[in-house]
Amino acid sequence: MCKLMDIVNDIMLKSKLLNKFIAGIEIYLILLDIKDTDEANNARSEQSQKAFTAGTSRNK
């Protein structure tokens, strides 16, 4: 019976560690998505600025 409890405790410990690992991966993916979104917004902003600058130089 004691051996069975050791096995159950070992499985529970491993499942807790696995859940923490999965949560860490999910947080990493969220941060990666935020970074990609920021980079896309920055690129779009730069394109808008270039288009605006080109438009204003033509109007002069």
C-alpha cells in the first residue's frame, strides 16, 4: 500500500510540474504574440509616415 501511495504522489508531482511548464509556454506564446503585434504596428506606422512624407513633398 505504501508503494502505491509513493507512485500516486510521484504522478501528482509530475502532473503539477507539467502544468507549470505548460503555463510557462502559454505565457511565452502570449508575449511573443504581443511582440509580433508591436513590430507589425511599428512597420505600419513607418509606412504611413513615409507615405505622408511623400505626399507632402509632392504638394509643395
